[in-house]
Amino acid sequence: MVTSSPDSGNGNGNPVRTVIVPAAGMGTRFLPATKTVPKELLPVVDTPGIEMIAEEAASAGASRLAIVTAPSKDGVLGHFDPRPDLEQTLAERGKDKIAAKVRRATEVIRVESVVQNKPLGLGHAVLVAEPLLDDDEDCVAVMLPDDLVLPMGVMDRMREVRERFGGSVLCALEIPHEEVFNYGVFDIEPAGGEGAKGEDSPADVKRVRGMVEKPDPEDAPSNYVAVGRYLLDRAIFDALRRIPRGKGGEYQLTDAIELLIQEGHPVHVVVHDGFRHDLGNPGGFIRACVDFGLRHPDYGAGLRAYMEERLEQDQ
Ligand code: G1P
């Protein structure tokens, strides 16, 4: 049964039914690999980043992954198509565990897609996904596949915060001041306003007074930045239609959120007690591979021994 009351997005009390995944970027920083392989398919150990996002979306209770692709990036969607031929061959060879891994992406969540024909920015990418939503969805999540936010599961906390404070909720991390120019940066105050205590002002929640995309460090309102997880009220689409082009000549999601704030819409952040890997550039991607590699049951011990030996050579 689907109901239309606020915060009952999939009819079972979970407000997140759709997760939009913008995956239309050119992957410039990963060329030449991304000439033919979309960056979202590059594997962290053996699993493409986009499959990890699909898992995270499903764990957050979502039932639909709305992938925004570019005209030349069909491979991203192909990853979620069944491959019965491959599964059969693997099964015939007794490789059932690997066959299950192949099947996983087809089972985890329903994937739908829309094409962003021109690279007009993150805000535009989110806007082109609007037609995929059902009429009764009051909110939508956005997960950026460049950002691996660990430990996984921050969307659960963001959902609780939306239930408590309404409006839209984003994920924030505190980072060194000199790095803020790469991010959307928050101007924040305690949730519930100055002086609020207890349940009215949980320590990990802040109210957002303003948000600015990639400011110069000297203009940045804080060191708290947006890291790729958004739980947005449906009003975001209307705001996205009303913003002008912003930073880099693109339509910025940050600017639409700032517009909502100016119009009195509540926006909060969950300050995540964790960290994030940036899969969008080779330096961050290598770290993620090392991190997941070290924790891998098959490869962890060997990788650790190799790294210790290798680092010793460099001393
Ligand atoms: C995007 C957003 C930015 C956010 C960042 C997180 O920027 O525009 O506000 O802080 O993702 O990764 P991008 O990295 O796509 O340029």
C-alpha cells in the first residue's frame, strides 16, 4: 500500500523511496581509463563504486536507484543487467560463489535511468531525474558515487533528523580549512537555535543558516562541508528550476539548497562521525583500494605484509 502522508515514502514508514545517483561526469581525472570505462565502474578491490552505492541505497530502505547517465555511458546501466550466460558458465564450473557475486547487482535494487544530455552541473543532473519519482514522494535522496562515506549508514541518521526537524538534511564532515574550496560549505548553528539543549539540539545535528559552493578559504563560513549524501524535500526541484548558473557556469545543487534556506525551508546537517573516500580522483581512489584491500578476508594479510616490506624499502 502506498500512502501520501509526509515521511511515508514507501508505505512502510520509510521516507526514502528513490535515490538519485548522478553518474554523467566525464571522469576527466581518470583518463585514459575512462575513455571507455565509466569511472563509476572502476573496482574498489572487485566491486564497482556504483554497486556499493546501490547497496547503501537499499540498506537505507530505498527501492529505486535513479541513475543519471550521459549519452556515452551505457556501461553503467549494463552493470545492473542480468548475465544468465555468464552465470550459467560459472555454475557449470562449480563457481557458485562468483556467480552469486555476478547476480548481486541485478537483485539489490530496481535501477531506472535518465540521460543528462549536456554537462550542466550537479543541480541540473538532479533535476533531470525528477520525472522518475512517483507523485506521492515527498522527499528524495541523492548519493554521489564519487563519495564513499564510511562507516556506511549515515542516511539512517539523516532520516531520523528529517523526522524530527522536517525539511532537508545533508551529511557534513569537518575538514582542514585549506581544503574547503573543493566543497559546498555550510554556515551552521546549533540545532534548535542558540541555547537549545537535549533532544532539541542533538550534538551531531546542526541547523544550516547558509551554504556556499566552493568558496575561497578566506570567505568560507566554516570547515563543515557537504559530502555526497543528501535527503532533500521535494521542494528542491522547484528551487532547481529557479536558480541561475553558479560556480563554474553550472547549475549547482548547493545554490538550490541555499535558495530554500533563504525562503525559510529548514535545512540541517548530520555531522558524520566517520570519514570519506573520494573515488573521483586517482589519489583518493588508491586510498580506498588500500583501505578495503587491507580489510579483505582473502587479500588483507598479503597486502599488509607487502606494504610493510615495501614501505621499509623507502625509509
Ligand atoms: C559536489 C558538490 C559539492 C560537494 C561535493 C562532495 O562537488 O557540488 O557541494 O561538497 O560534491 O563531494 P564535486 O566534487 O562534484 O565538484
